[in-house]
Amino acid sequence: MENIYDSMISAVREHWKANNNAYPQRFELTQSTFDGLLADRRLVNETMNYPLNLKNGYEKEFLGVPVAVSPEGNAMVALDGTRVQLSV
């Protein structure tokens, strides 16, 4: 089973390939998925002894793509507005 981190990375890479390296509009994640992503990112940073700069709002973007909490499910919103479902 794929995790959200890998799914988001794969979605961005595919979007770049299909759209001449253009970024998607945003990621939309459910609250529980968003919380899990933040926990995973914190764990990786703490394990590597890399301090997070919480003032910079790192949780509001992923690979330069804005992240929003949405009840509609886990998806990447492509440049053209198409919702691409993410595997969790």
C-alpha cells in the first residue's frame, strides 16, 4: 500500500512531465491525511536532526505546491483544474 508522501511525489512528477514542468494548483487532503503527512514530515526531520522552521509555514506546501485541507478527499488539483485522486 502506498503512503500519502509517495503518492504526492508521484503525482507532482507526472504532472511536471505532462505539463512542461508546470506546477499543479494545489493538493487537497482530508484532515486526518494532512495530520498524518505532518507527523511523517516531523519524524523525518527529527530523525535527521534537522530543525523545522515552523514560522515559515512548511505545512502549507509540499514540493512548492500549496496544501489545503478539504472534506472532498485526497487529490491533486492539476493546472487545468482536474482532480487527480491520491492513493493513501
